[in-house]
Amino acid sequence: DEHSKALITLAVWNDTLFLSSLNVMDYSVIVGIDEETNQLVIGIVDYIRQYTLDKQIEKWVKSQQGIEQPTVIAPKDYKVRFRNAMWN
């Protein structure tokens, strides 16, 4: 329903904003069903990677190889890409 979608959207928006503010990138979403309540459960996982110098260099190297969109991107850009992927 629309209320549930709004709650999920707000949670994803806030969580990605928080992770980006900590300079974190490369996280994923996990979706499951709570067997006791039969409700959908969503969470962001794998958020332990900060955008450090080695990741900045990796992005630069990959961008020089002519790859369309490097998979390693800055946290602000990752936040936007993640949000877009959730709803498109």
C-alpha cells in the first residue's frame, strides 16, 4: 500500500543520507519475509566500505580504461545511484 511504500522510501532516503555522510559506499539492500508476522522486512547491508584513497585511485584507473560507468564511485554519487535503483 502507499503508506508502506512511503515508510520504506523515507527509511532508504535517511539511511543512504547517513551512510553518505560517513563517506560510506558499496552497500546493498536485503528483502525478506518475517515468518511470524508474514510482513516484508527490508534492510541495508554490507556497509563497511569507506571511500578511501585506494577506492578513489581504483575509480580513476577504471575510468581511464573507457568503462562506461566505473562501479566504484564517490559516496554522494553512490547514494543517488542506490536510490534510483530502488525505485526504477
